[in-house]
Amino acid sequence: MAFWFRHLARGRGGAMFDDKALEELKEAAKRWEESLAPTLAKRPERKPSFVNTSGIPIERVYLPFHVADLDYERDLGFPGAYPFTRGVQATMYRGQLWTMRQYAGFGTAEESNRRYRYLLEHGQTGLSVAFDLPTQIGYDSDHPNAYGEVGKVGVAIDSIHDMRILFQGIPLDKVSTSMTINAPAAILLAMYMAVAQEQGVRGDQLNGTIQNDILKEYTSRGTYIFPPEPSMRIVTDIFAFCSKEVPNWNTISISGYHMREAGCTAVQEVAFTLANGIAYVEAGLKAGLDVDAFAPRLAFFFCCHLDFFEEIAKFRAARRLWARIMKERFKAKNPRSCMLRFHTQTAGCTLTAQQPKNNIIRVAYQAMAAVLGGTQSLHTNSMDEALALPTEEAVQIALRTQQILAYEFGVTETVDPLGGSFYVERLTNEIEERAMDYIRKIDEMGGSPRAIELGFIQKEIQEAAYAYQREVESGERVVVGVNRFQVQEPPFKAILRVDPAVRERQLQRLEKIKRERDSERVKRALEGLRKAAEGTENLMPHILEAVKSEATLGEICDVLREVFGEYQASVII
């Protein structure tokens, strides 16, 4: 059946394969299928049908006619060139490995600083900051709603003092820092900038990312503060401010990760993430910004789930679809505006408390899929994260997973090694087409914010999550150690527990700051912020002045709450 290789052509519409050769191959494939009858009678296939997590049927074998409409230059191209299907950098990992960025943070700034330095000493190449829930929703540690949550799922940051301690001994012009923060993203970025200035680091020397993706908070995560309209204003204020003051900073990380963790499929992850991306671009344009002034600093954040080939195809499809959206819909002229650059985290929702060492294997394969899919940055989850915050030993294994993949497995030697696979290319096409169908539906509703308001995205995620859970509970979807291959095992002992005294230490520090700071300067700064919020001025310079005056996170958010109000989620039935 090697004859079709001789018929590669640029004939019919630029397609890669000659029509006559494809017809001959279809006939040969039909004869082969018919010849399988005795084999299937003797040894039936394991399932009546094979589909991936997005419901895409999986063929027994993939052949050239499954990608007959593929036009190489239009649909694949070269790495580093439009439509970026094969990668956003021309030489990809041959030139520079992905950033190994382990997400970390817990307790006080001192404890998290020790963990960051530990990770950097063991070869991590970028920092990723996890904040506690009070910080994420704009409360200081002494707020009644913060009780019991201070320092639990991330580090507590109440003021610039905490931020100084968090990065003590870490030169901010030498590391790339990602901060997973959304509603108060402007405040945490301002604190980071202020600490950098104290270190003598200029804005153009800073590299990193703030998540700053508020739309997905309304659909899948819930750490919102303000209603959508003022929240989008803050997002675009950050775009405008950073384009001048912090030009190398990624001003948003548009996140599909949390929607996937909430239960959506791979197709939905691409669709809903890019639909949110469209909404942010439209908001930037509405605010009077030129698309090529801010689009090159948009970044994305995806999950890497269990279906190996589906995940690889998902990343390739997302790159190509975003490139087409930016070029055709928004008329972007700068090639960097069309590049979908993304961070990946392995899927926390796939980790199991049962037989937690199995999670090491799950994470390793997910990490390989992310690398074969062309990620720019990667976090590998630790084996014990289904039980608690990761211990140092578990974190080291997770980091070593990336290092072994980078240096020992050969997957970095060539660009897009699975490009041209009939299976991967067909999946890439299918995911792109199905994601585009979702985006059209969302456009018809009036865009992502309106689709969220109507509950469409939330309902789609809920239904997908329910279907997946039903498959696990019925045993149709096997989870090793959970619904098959169970064993009696002793309790996992090496669990990290956050010291309950963290809250008391934070309260003491907070009380000392408020007692010793220049209260008149704080008052002036907060009043300036209030007036800017009531008007149309960019909020970032006022927020930067407020954090420098030693105003706390909660005080700054309270001013904005008074002006903007607070968002109340509607019930989706």
C-alpha cells in the first residue's frame, strides 16, 4: 500500500494527495476492512465503539483520505510561521526548553520564599505564585471572611511588606514570575512592580504573567469580586498600562485550565477559552487600544488531561484557530498578535487519593503530551495533591519529571514530531471545527460575557462533568486504583499541614503595618483611587501609589467595592 506516496501533489485546491491515489487507497482500505471479519469473530474489539473525551469517534486506523482536505501551507505551515499549528517558535525546544514553572505558595511569605528558593536551587526556571483564598477575593487576613483560610491553599499577601518577603533574595530581573490572581490582579502586579523598583529593576526588565482572566471566574472558579463591566475595565486598564510601563509582561493568561478542571471536554476547553480571548480583544479595542499594541502580550493557560493524542491535537488546533481569529477577524498585522503562547498544567482533577504514587505516572504522560503539543511553560502536579499541599519530596519528583523529559527522552530534538500523523492531523481538524461551532453559537448570543450571563457556558461544563463522572461510577471509564485494580493500602503519611498559627502571625504583621505607616499618605492614595474609579482614568497608576503608601489589599479592594459593587452569581438550572 505504499503506492500513494508517489502521488503527493499540489493539485486539487492545494490538497496534499492526488485524487486518483486516494480513490485507489479507499478501495484497498475497504478490502482490508472486509478481510478483518474472521479476526473480529475470533477476537472482538474491546468496545462496541471508541470515542475520546470530546465525543469524537476514533477510527480503527487513520489513512491519507482522512486528511484529504489538508492543505500544508494553509493548515500547517512551518514552525514559527502562520498559522503556527506546528509551534510558535521556529526551532522550538532545539533553541530553548519550555519554562519549568512549578506552582507553589502556602502559609506566610517567609515559608513560600523558602519553597521558591528550594525549587530554584533544584533547577526550576520560573516561579508560579499560588495565593490563599482571602487574597484571591480581596480580603485582608484580619477580615471575618478570611477566618480559617489564611495561608491554606496559597500564600497570604496583605500588603507590600508580604510581597517584599516573598521575593527576598530573588532578583526579579533574573526570573520569570507567574501569578495566579484574577479579580485583584492589578493590585498584586502593582506590589510586584513596587518591590522590583526597590530592587533597582526597571519595568522593561520584568518578565512574567498575571492570570487576570475574570470571565472564567464567573463560569468555573468563583473568585470574582466585581461585576463583569468594571472587571473588564480593570483588565483593559492593565493592558494599556503594561504596554508602556512593563512591555515584556504578559498582561493576561486566558485560562481554559479551570474550565477543564470543572469538567468540560477538550473541545469545550478550546472553544470557551478562545471565546473569552475574543471578548478581551474586543474590550481592548473598545477601550481605544490598537490590537497590535496589546495582543502580542496575551497568553493562555491550558490543562493537559489523560487522552494523550487528544491533548496534543487540542494544543495544535487552539494555535491554528487563534491565529485565524486574530488575522481574519481582528485584522492583526503583527505576527506576534497571532501567536497563541501558553502555559500548561497537568490535570489536577485526574489525581487520585487512592494509590497516590500512580499519580506520578499520570503526570509524566500528561507532561509528555504537553511538550509534544508545543507548550511554552509547564507545571507538573505532585503525587500527593489529591490529599494536601505537596511536600518537598513530592515537588522534587514533579520537577524531576520535567527535567527527565527535557534531557533524557529525545522529544525535544525535532519540532512537532507528531505533525503529519494521520490520526493527529485528523483530530486537530476535528477539534478546531467543533470548537469553531461553539464559538459561532457564542457569537450569536452576543459574545462570551452574554453567554455567561445566560448560563450557557456553565451549563455545558456541568453537563460534560456529569457525563464523565457517570462513566467513572459505572466503570465504563477505568480509573486505576479507584474503580479497578483496588488494593488495601495504609494511609499516606507524608502530608504537608499548614501551621494554624499562620493567621496569628499575619494578624500581628498587619496590625504593626497599620500602626506604623503614614496614615495620611494612605488616605490620600485611596481617595485618589476612588476618584479615578468613579471617572474614566486608568486605575493602575493609582493602585501603584496605594500599594507604595502601604495601603493593604483589602483596603484597596474595599474602595473599588464601594464604587463598582460586588457580583452576585445567578443560579443556573
